Amino acid sequence: MVSSRASQPHNAMPSDSLSQPFVSNFSPAAESGSQALFLIRDARWIVGATLLYLVAVVATVFTLHAYFSQTWDVVTFIGAGKTILSPEWNTLYGQSRAANYWPYAYPPLHAFVVAPFLALSWLAPDFLLVRVPPMLFDVALGVLLYAIVARKTKNKILARLAMLVWLLNPVTWYDTAVQGHFEAEWLFFVVLAYYLSPDPSPTRRGEMDLISDLSLTRRGEMDISPDLSPTRRGSWIFAMLALSVAFLFKQNAILFALPLWAMMLFGTNTPSFLRRGVSFLVSLVVFSLPILLVSLPFVLYSNDYWYMNVQYVADVPLQTQSWLVALAGLFGADNLFLRASSPLTLIAVVVISIVAARRGMNVWLTATLIVLAFFLLSKKVVGYYYVMLLPFALVTLVPTKHFRLLSLIVVFISFVSLSPYFASWTNPSHVWWYSALGIFNSAVWAWIFVRLWRGIGSKESGEMRELAFLSFALFLSAVAAALLQPFINSQASPIRAPLIANGMETQALFSFLAFSFLVSLALIIAVFFTRSLARAIPVPKRTYALVVLLAPLYFLTFTLTKESTMVFELILGFFNS
């Protein structure tokens, strides 16, 4: 039961319900059904948000402690990219197993994408160059979410909101700048696949009247079951190709292919059983063929490819902050349920996909439920994984204006991605405190799951500006903490006690005062930045309080370079003494 976070590590919109015509007073471009027109007219805002994110990532990569900026996974990805550049590129998995404590355990596409940038090592350090592809995909996914929401709602403000919350939040930044991971690479192609899927929703048919777009079933979900008629067969072929590319980045993508296959086989508007079966088999071939072709050179060389992508991933130790910690405490870290975690997660996703298809749920809502089930059942859910919830939740909840639920998601992933976890160096007698925290985390995910499963309905909830403010202010706070790290750079353990190394007390005090000033400045900047979303709506005081409460967690992690687990251990030790 060992975890290693670093190694993985008044309403702003009209009060009309969704069953009525949607009219926005905020967007002059709302009359146009062309998302390209949205992008062109809003190019200044999109470019501004993009530059802000890129500058923040690049700057903080250089100021973060090497524990983060050059963590094990970053070193592994650098090694993988350099192997791809060598004549012996097909030895990638064998070399990685021999050279790294955490070997390269993903399909090869990320290594291929990283390799050309590492060839430019004379321009910049490798630990920055290896992050360039994830940064670019972060931005690309943000623009894609903007386009999808713009097509769904014909509203520029809601499209901005989707891009802002995806790009300018602390967890996306944490995934790329801190951990050096590449979640956005495979997520981009999953989202693209759903966009391209044979689905009569606004994402595919901009000419559809918005009233009918947002009509609700009796369960409250948007009724956008797939149309697999012959005139639309080509669309799902491209969708499957996109999912195949996603899988070649990361194995998790297979979970998000299942909703499309379930729609083909069990969707309410599908043709005869024979045609459904043929469509499924052809889509399976389209999905599998690119994977087989890319994998073949590595499979033929040795069995390291199969081992690292299948067996190694299934055998990873418990790395999560969920109810499974309590299960491990009761029955041991090698109990039957934990050993079967991967197949149980897959079974749960299959069941969700089939039932969702039968109920006529759209793929975005289904994918959101799948991510929540993954958080509840997988024994490996490390800090940077939580970002995968955002794209699907944004497309599901922004068009229906469920901003309060989205605010909860943003705040909770901002906390749980850095919250205490039961690590190898913690006191074993404290396992039940970590179990209680894990049960609380899982209870929140389960509540959101049930809330969505029962139907999100048409009632507006929460304020758009509050959501944007929370995301942006927390993003700025995390960046501020990282920028201050060089002022307290010590040789003490980057994870464990002491909280402040001897002789660094004065630097820590002045750094915290500077951080407090920067957080105050971040609150002011976020107020002005989000005025374009809802100029007349004030930011609630509780929202300021949430940012202030979470900000010390960023100072602890990114400035002091101490994990919250260490502070939790100190507190538990104090009470036990």
C-alpha cells in the first residue's frame, strides 16, 4: 500500500429553463451557427488565455524544486524520447526497464511525439522540452472544448468558460508543469472522437435549432442517441481512428471507446441487429489496426512491450486516496478485491456504457460517469489523474448551466490532487485516519455520480462567474507558490519533515508574506478577469474564502516542497503524544 504522488505524483445567465429558447445578452456572436466564426471573433481572448497558460507553465518549470521539475517520470519520458531518436528505437521498453525505477509503461506514441523536441536540446533543457507536447495539447484541448460548447450553445461566453476552466485551473497546470505528464494528449483524441461520433447533437449539427438540441428525456439527460444510418457511417470511422490514436498515447483510452460500442449495439435508434453487429465489428477493426501496426515492431523485438503495457500496469501497488485504503487496512494490500481492481473497473465501465446507451444518455455524460467510477474502483488514481474529469464534465454541465456542481468539482480536484495519502514512510498505525479521508473522498465522488446518474435536469444552478473565479484564482495561487520556491531552496527532504529546515526560518516567513500578497493580488486579478463573463454579478464572499483556505496547500507543496502527508503525520503525531 505505497503511494508516490511525485512519481506519477444572482445568476450570470438568463433564468429561462432549457425547454425554452435560449437568448444571451452577453454574446454578439450568438446569432451565428458557425464555430469557426466564434473562434475568429474571439481570437484575441483565446490567444490571451493561451499565452497566459504557456508563460505560467514555462516560468514555473524553471522555479520548481527539481523534485518536481525533474521528477522520475520526466526522466523516464526524456529517456524514452532519446531512445526513439536512436537506431535501436524498438528496444524502448527493454532499455526503460533496465534504466529506470519507474519504467516507461505506456504505448509508444508519447515517446514518438516527445522525440523531435528533445532533438532541440541545444535550445533549452530537456526537462522543459519534454513538456512542450503536453503544453500544446493542453491548449489544443482547450480550443476544442471552446468549439464544442460554442456549437452546443451558440454562446461565446459559455465557450470561454469551458476553455478557461480547462486551461486555467491548478490541476491542469499541476499535470503538465509539476508532474510533466501528458493526460491532455490522449484526452484530446478522446474528446475529438466524441465530437466526430455519429451523434445528432449540436457538436455535429450546428443547423439544429437549440430548442430541440436541449430537449430533455424523462430522466433529465439530453437525448442524443447515435444515428448509425448509412449516410453517417463515415463519422464513426473517424471517431474510432481518433480513439485508436488516444489508446496509443495511454491505455486508459480504451474505457472511453466502450460508450460508442455500446451505442452501436444497444442504442435506442440503431438499425437491425445484423447491421449493428457488422458496424461493431468494422469499428473494432478500425480501432485495432493502427494499434497493431504501431505495436508490432516492439512486440517482435521482445515481450517487454506486453509486460510494461499490460502486466506491469495491473500489478502496480495501491496508489489512491479512496475507500480502497480502508479495504487494504482491513484485509491487506494484496487482498482479492485489490488484485481484481482493473477487471472490476472494466466491468463497471461496460455496465455503465450499456445502461447509458439503453437510456439514451449522451457520450459526454456517460464518459463523466466512467471517470467517477474509475476514481472509485481503480487502485491507481494519483494526483494528475483527476484532470481527466474536466473535459467531459465541462461539455456535460456548461451547456445546462450547472455551474455549482462544476465549482464543486474544480474545488475538490484542486484539494484531492494534493491531499494526504498513505505512503510507505507514514506511521502504519495512522492507516485508519487515511482510510477515513479516503472514504470521505469516495463519498464525494459517489454523490456526484448519483447526482448525474439520476439526471442533471434543466434547472440552472450556481453562478458562472463564481466558477470562473474559483478556477482562475486557484490557478494563479498555485503558480505564485511555484514562483517563490527558489527563495526557500534547501537541501532538506523535499517530502518529509522538517517542515522548515534549520536556518531557513526567516526566508520561509518572508516567502509566506510574499505569497499572501500574491494571493491577494490573484483575487483582484481574477475579479477583473472574470468581469467579461458576468460584469454585473459580484463574486460571493464564500468563494474568496475557498481560495484562501486552499492557498496554503499550494504554498506547502510548491514553495516549501513538502507534501500534505507530512503535515498530516505531524498533526497525528502531536495528538498521539
